[in-house]
Amino acid sequence: MIIVTGGAGFIGSAIVWRLNQLGKDEILIVDNLGTDEKWKNLVPLRYRDYMEKDEFLNLVINKRLAARMRSDREPIEAIIHMGACSATTEKDATYLIRNNYEYTRQLAEVALNEGARFIYASSAATYGDGGNGFIDDERQIDSLRPLNMYGYSKQLFDQWALRHGLLDRMVGLKYFNVYGPNEYHKGDMRSVVLKAFEQIRDTGRMTLFRSHREDYKDGEQVRDFVYVKDAVEMTLFFLENRKAGGLFNIGSGTANTWNRLATAIFAALGKPASIEYVDMPETIRDKYQYYTCADVSKIRNTGFKSPGTALEDAVADYVKNYLAVGKRLGE
């Protein structure tokens, strides 16, 4: 049995979709469906069972999860832990500690005790402003300075695993700017591709943040944008390659400007580019990253060979085959 937490969410449901394509459906999906529409991500997927997060966490806390799985003759093969609060603007530090640090630690202990593969979502947010680089080297963990509490909550577990000598027995994935199908429910945390698609559809133009640094022109701030299908391929590489352990960047390895991304969206829609630059809110100016780019040499050196999808091709696939027709992965 493969357990996927956050399995109804953006990356989690994409992982289940890809597992289905690989002929795997012995999957337990764990999530908190709440009142949004991420349940729709589950409809096209194949899986053995679904469990609400509270029930699942109760089994974990009371050390009854493994026993229950064994009683059902479904031993745990792997836990792919994507479940977390992923809002970079979340201010409730206690909530983030419980959801992103303590929850991850408890699941890691279950996986290690059962000899199951443990793959969890760390975050590129742990790199902060990038002043110490974007290299997924465990020796540099303590030198990183996240800019928000979300990033720090992810950093805490990376540090815990390292201090206890456990990091090489699991895989922590530092996702950069992931975009693609199944992110519809994410509200303000949806990618710029989805937000721009809606803006262009409704108004014929899109907005980007104006630069507030002299060394970057408007729209020339850069990000490592990675298509969710590529992110999933990189994630599941570690399901089969069980000797690999530690932290790994999940990104394209290429820094692209917001302007290039915007132009690709307009091109996918067959429209001329029309971009308006607006002031960045003062509340995020001192926490804004002007440059991110994943160093992916480590995962490459571990044996991952897929070249990934070019930005324009990935945006075109997302816009034409999903956004324009209202589809999700698997439909």
C-alpha cells in the first residue's frame, strides 16, 4: 500500500494520477476535503481507500496505523507526504508547526519503524532570499534563512531529520514554483498561469508586480517554474530508487522571467501580449524573492535523466488541454 497524504491536493493528486498511469492503484489517499472543491481532483483517479486527515492522524498518534494496515493485509510500502499548509502568507505559527513539522515527524517515525519509503515535501521557501544559494546540500541546512513562517516550518523538519541522523534514510523534496492541472482549489496560492488565464479571458490583459529594485526591470524578476507533470516524475523517481536519500531540489533548473511566462500564456491563447505592471503590496516587499533557480545537479547525479518540459510547451499543454476545456488530470 502506498499512502499519499494531501492526495486530493495539487501535487498529491497529480502523484496519484501518475501512479495510476504506471498501473498502481493500491493507494490510500489522506486529506482534509473541507468545503472547497479539491474533491473533484479525486473523481478520475483510482485508489483503494480514502481517509480524512483527523482520523488518519489519530491512528498515527496512537501508534495504530501500521497495525491496522497489517490487519487489512496491506503493509505500508511507502508514505508520500504532500499534506501540509502550503500558504506562504499564513501567520499562525502554531498552526504551521503542528501541520508542517509535528505531523511530518510523526509520519516519518511510522515509515522508518515499518521499513517503508518516506518521501516528503520540504520547500524551496527554506532558501529564503537565495543569499546562500539554491543548492540541496544537507550540510548547508543550518545556514538557510527562510523569509516566512511557512518556509521555517519546513526547515524545522529538515533540521530535525538531520540532527537525528535520519535524513539519508528518507527523501525531502524542495519544490520550486510548481504550476499545472489540479490547482483550481488553491485560491490565492494558485499559480500565475491560472490567475493570468482568468485575467486574460475576462479582460484581455494581465498584471504583474512592478520591480522595486533598480537591478531588476519590471517583469524581469525570475523564478524556476516547473510543470507539475515534471515535478511528479522527479518525485516518483525516488519511489523506485530507494537507495537515494537526503534533500533534493524539484525544479526545472532554469530561471525564467515573469515576462517570458506571461508571453507564453498569451501565445497559448493565440493573443498578443498585454501586460500591466502594478505596485507590489508593501506587506510582502521585504519578503519577495527576485531570483530563484533550482540547482538540479544532485538529482541528475543520482540517476534522473528526463529532460523536463520547456516552459512554452508546458504552458501550452496546461492552457489548451486543461484550463481552456475545464479538465483535470485523468479526465
